[in-house]
Amino acid sequence: AQSVTQPDIHITVSEGASLELRCNYSYGATPYLFWYVQSPGQGLQLLLKYFSGDTLVQGIKGFEAEFKRSQSSFNLRKPSVHWSDAAEYFCAVVGNSGNTPLVFGKGTRLSVIA
Amino acid sequence: DAGVIQSPRHEVTEMGQEVTLRCKPISGHDYLFWYRQTMMRGLELLIYFNNNVPIDDSGMPEDRFSAKMPNASFSTLKIQPSEPRDSAVYFCASSSATGGFRGAFFGQGTRLTVV
């Protein structure tokens, strides 16, 4: 069965600092991987996705993520965090047929301080 | 496209009452998912449909929960009778595997409070 682990429940970074949110997945084959962001009181917005090809994928709002098959990881990064990036971030996995539901990690809450 | 539309955004009800949550998926999407989000359990899949047919309802917590999808543009999640432990945010999402999967798109959610 597919599963996702986000080891960090809460991370605090200073505005302008770099960010890396960790995600590890468990899946028998090459999965489809996603990062979603949830602002308070809002739904989940798709940040970026990996299906195949280049292992470094670019997303919206200046985020990127790198797929590392050897480490079963799909970490999210941003070189310079803005206060508006404070939110909950979810990593998700689905089988590469895309016809089964996304399985989500527990999420990482990001706080940004001045 | 207007995206996935859920109603109501907020619902406060008394224990024992029936609650109905509504969802309009993105036009052309053939998959619809209902998730529940709580602090303790995170995002849990309750049920999903493909072409209006329920595929997996193993996440539905109890018989008090039921979901329907009478047509491609509408789905409901009903709780009867409601209990305080049902308080959560309920999300509907839709996706399409036709022409290549692009991800699931979520509605704004319904925040349910049962008192």
C-alpha cells in the first residue's frame, strides 16, 4: 500500500531564509508525487507535481521539488521564504495510473518570522 | 472553470440532526473524492466515485455516513444522525485520468460543527 511520511510537524523559518520540507513515500513502482498547500480556512492548492522525466520540478509561487528514487524522497524547497508562505504543506502520492485516490502525509505547518 | 464547488462552507448543527454536504466537481472530471480533515487524523479518504459509481467506501466511518453521486455534476455526503465527533472539515476533490492524470483539485471545504 502507498504511504507518505512527512517527518516534520512544524517548521519555523525567518523571512528570506531558504526552506526545505521533507517527504518520504512508500510505493512499489514509480509513483506520481504532489505537493499541496493549505492556507488557514482554505482548501488544498496544488503547488507542483512529478510524473516522470526531469527529477527537479518547478511549481507555482517559486517552489520546486526534487524526486530522488534512491531515497524515496520528494522534498519541497524554496530559496527565499516570504511571510505569505506560512501555511500547511502536504505531500501526496498516487499510483501512476492516476485512477486511485491520493494518499496524503500528515502535513507540515510552516511558520515564518520576521 | 469555477473549480470544485462545495456547499455550505460552514455548518453548525445539533447532535442527532441530519447533515448534507454538497459538491459540484469540475466539469469533465470522472473521479470524485470525499476527504475528512481533523487535527488528530489529518486527511482521510472517506469514499470515491468513478463515473458516478462508488468504487471504495471503506473509509466511511460508520453506517451513519452515506454518499451519493446521482450525476456527473453533483455529489452529496450525508450524516444521519450526526455526533460531536463528526466535527471536522470535509473536502470534495475531483480529477480526471482521461488524457493523462494531472492531479486532484479540491474544493474550499465544509467546516462542520456538531454541538
